[in-house]
Amino acid sequence: MMNPASKISSALPRLKLPIGRKKKQGFSRRHSRHACVVIGTMKVIDIGAEFDGALIEVSQGGCTFRQASMFVLDRIGEAVLVRTEFFELEGRIRAVRPEGYGVQFFGEIADDVIDRIVAEYGFNVAESFLAKRN
């Protein structure tokens, strides 16, 4: 037996409300991200071009690399080598955003290396010299 309220609610179309940012189907992060500012380079392996910049976010499995240049080019799928004073790892560019390239590493950064980066350089890029202009 249906009550009148059930009859009305089942006749109305259901609306989906956007809550937060949509994630790709089947996508989940395995590692926590940490805000940081670590000077480094990113080399696009196929063409040999190397770019100066900074890691503005790091996790065991990837990073966000902000190129020092004003231009961020669409390089999705490119194999790269990211080098800092703490590590050197190859990976693939998985995302291109205005704030930089999202790189997924082929290997992982050790826990103690992440801890050291966070202890020495763990702060938001907006608080760093990279964001300050005189």
C-alpha cells in the first residue's frame, strides 16, 4: 500500500546535485598529497627539453610541477623525469592545469623522503617567494 507522499515523490524527477569536484570513474588516490615548494626540473624525455620550476605538491606516487615559464603547454601523456635535491623519478604527465603539470610517477618516493620534504619545504605556494611580487 502506497501513502500519498510516496505517490507524489515517485512522480517527480530526481535531480542530481553536484557535490564537490567530480572524479573520473574508477579513479582514487592511493597517497596523500602534501603542499610544498621544492625547486626542481622536469625533463620531457622524448624531446630532451628540460624545464626549471618547482614542485608545489608532492605525494609518494606523484607531484604537481609548476614550470617557471609563463606558458603551460598541453603535454598529457608525455614521459618525464622529475629531479629535485631529494629524488629523481620518471613518470607520465596525467593532467595539465593552470597551476602546473600533474605527474604520476612510475615508482614511489620513500616515506622518509616525503617526511623530509614536508618538514623542510612543506607550505603552500601562495606563502612562498614564487607568489610574491614587488
